[in-house]
Amino acid sequence: MIIFKGKKRKFISTRDITLSDIRAVFFPFTFNEKYKYLGSVPWKESGEIFQAMEPLIIFMDSKAKPWWCPRFVLRFLHLFGDDNSIVRVRNRFLSNLKQKITKGYTLVDYKTKWEWYDLRISVYGSKQMQDLAYAIEARFYEDGCRIDLADQIKDLDPNTKFNKGYTIKTLQEELDRLMNN
């Protein structure tokens, strides 16, 4: 059920605001609905990417949300100010108010680039947030690369002693040895 009809003028359009959008502001059911005001929050609450991203989102929330401002106000400002988007602006005043309250902290994007374990995180935030995002990227890459190399070794030699507990360098050397034999 549409509560507020979106507008369309030439190249600019806003989305329709439905009753479920209003419900999500005041009574969020999922992790995504609860922290949506931070930007591109993962949709699924399962999987490796969610487990890697969750600490960053919780940390960003603790820094972005002032003690005096309830989270539903930030979700309300995100819905009516930014149209639940990181690129659209529905109401400039409300959008600027949300930016001022949250200090502009935003999770812009997260994606895997070349391999399933090559996670890239884009954050507008403090140095601590940037460092945490970098540490998550590095750890996700390292763990994923080790799993991938161990699986390749196991495919070539099912009786191998090498598993994902070894370093990337050791696993790569073993894989090279097996490929050359």
C-alpha cells in the first residue's frame, strides 16, 4: 500500500514510500532494516560476507548514532531525506540533518572483485573505520585464499597433509610442486 507517491521530473525520480517502509522505520525485523541508515548493509543475515561485515556495521553504528538520538529517527531521516538510498535525495533539509547527526559516516559499497574471497569495502568514515574495513578485507582475502589453495591441493592429491591451516606461501609452494609433477 503506497503512503507517499514518488515524484518524477525529467531525469530525477523518487520512489514510492509504502506501509512496509514505514513499518521498517519503527519496527525493523532484519539486520538490514535496523542499520539501513548507514548505507549499503548486507541483506542476508547468513554467509561469510555478512559475518565479515557485521563487526564493521556495529562499530559504525556505535560511532554514527549519538546517545541522545533514537535509531528510528535516523531510519526516518534516511527514508524521507535520502529515499532509503545512498545516491538519491528526496528532501535536502532532512538529508543534511541526517548527515550532520551521523557525521556523514556511510557504508558506500561492498563487493567481491576477482575471486569470491577478494572483498572490497568502501566506507565514508573515520580512520578507525577505514582501518577496520582494511583489516576485514585483508583477513577475508587471506582466509579465502588459503581455503581455495587447500581445495586445489586436495583435488590434485586427496591424501595430502596440507589444509587451510598452513600459510598461503606454503600452500602455493605445495600447489606449484604438485602442478609440476
